[in-house]
Amino acid sequence: KYDLKLDFTSRKAFPVITSRGCPFNCAFCAAGLIWGGRQVRRSVQKVMDELEFLRNKYDIRAFKFFDSTLTANRKYVEDLCGEIRKRNLDIVWECESRVDVIDVPLLKTLKSAGCRMIDMGLESASQRVINTINKQITPKQAERALYKVRKAGLYSKMFFIYGLPGESLKEAKATYKFIKRNRKYISRVSAGVCTIYPGTGVEDYAKKQNLLNDFSWSQNFYKYSYLRDFEANPHVPKLIQPQLNHETLKRLFQESYKENFSLKLLRRKFKDIGTSKGLIYSIKSLKESILFKLRCLQ
């Protein structure tokens, strides 16, 4: 009954998590807050037993590791990869990381164990905005990381957020220009509008700017109908600021998301997946593209 689709394969996929929490403290994210800035990990043995169980009982051959930063502990992920190879599971998978905790040798280790795509967040191409949200990286690091991922023979997904605290229209456009400039290295663009989560620096900012006057977390029936423009959960508010209003954010979101639907990328997917399944996957991707563009016209 679970249906998780991964960009690089037509195999049936399933989500897995090896840890809770995150050692970093980005202002837009609650993962570090909930677990006190630490990462609590399951043992490699237990994770492997779960993968093997899903592989043997349900024929799951593709996985997405939903850890906030799977590669935060290098030894752990190297041990995990070694055990995947040892058990010869014949699986492919995707994981989330950061641009400052990867290198080519580590990426090649991931690939040798079946990793096909690695997800990283730049969020903004403005260093000022990056500093404001305490991301502790640079756009140059992101560009180098994209090159390393390509050099290691992996796909890359990169996250971008529009409408971060204090972001100007010029800074938001710089992020879109970064996407366009590095498009040949980014396999999948994941762009969104800044979400407000409880306890985060973004929530504090929103309250100080009087942008959450009509919202309460206890009112779980509250629904923002406009969030359908951002393909977002209608019960969780977005940060909409005067200098980056709803229509501007909608346009930036749609233009960035459209970058995933070029014919060149569809041909690459078909070539990489191959066979009749690859053709079916490409057709589904084209259908997704058409439906998205139709929604943009509404």
C-alpha cells in the first residue's frame, strides 16, 4: 500500500530512517530543536535487518533514507555501506546530506553500496540570507559539492527555499539564477516557500514582524487555501513578507519547479533506467509535467 517513487529508478521503493535529530541548527528547521542538537542513531545491524526483511518479504529493492543528514557521522555511513555490500542485497537508494560533509571518496563509497542520488540543501544563493538562517555553508561550497556528486557518478537533488526571513526580491532572483547556472549538475530541483515550524527561528521572526497574528498551533482546523499554489500542506503556514508577496513567491516557485521537466532531462531518465519500464517512467514524468503546467495556468 506504500507508494514511494524515486527519480532514478522504476523499482518499488520504501522509506527508512537510521537516526533522529540533527547536529546542525538551521533557523527554518525543527529537527535539531526536537532532539537538542544531537543525533540518535540505530545500530547498523538493526538497520540492515530491516532492509533485508523488506527486501526478502516484500521485494523492496529501492530505499530513501530520510535522516536529516545521513553522512554526518562518516564512520557510521561507511559501516552501513560495507554491510550492504557484504549482504549483497542488490538495492538502490537515496539519502540526504549537506554540501560541507561530503567528498569524492565518501560519495564513491556510497555508490558502491547502491546509492544513486544524494540530496543537499543550499536554500539561498545569498550569503547574507544563508548567514541569517545559520546554515553555515556558502554557495561556492554548494557548486563544488554538485561537481563532486557528478564526478562520483551520482545524481543530485538540491533544496531551495524562497521567502526566508528578510530576503529581498533581488536575493530570491539570485537563487533562481543559481539554479539556471548549475542546471547541468542538478538532477532534481526541490524548491519551496519558507515554512513556519514551531520553536524555530523563522517562527520567532514571523511573530516579531506580526506575520502570525491570525494563527495558533492549537487551531488544527485552520486551513490556508492559498497554499495549493505551493503544493504545500494547507494546515502549516508559510512566511509571506511584504517584499516577497504571495504572487511573487508563486511565480518563483513555479519557474524553479519547471526546471525538472525539460525534454533533455526526460531523455536522460529513459537512458539511465532503460527497458520498457524506463519508457513507462518517462511517460509518467511527462504526464506530471503537463499536469503541473496546467495548474500553473489556473
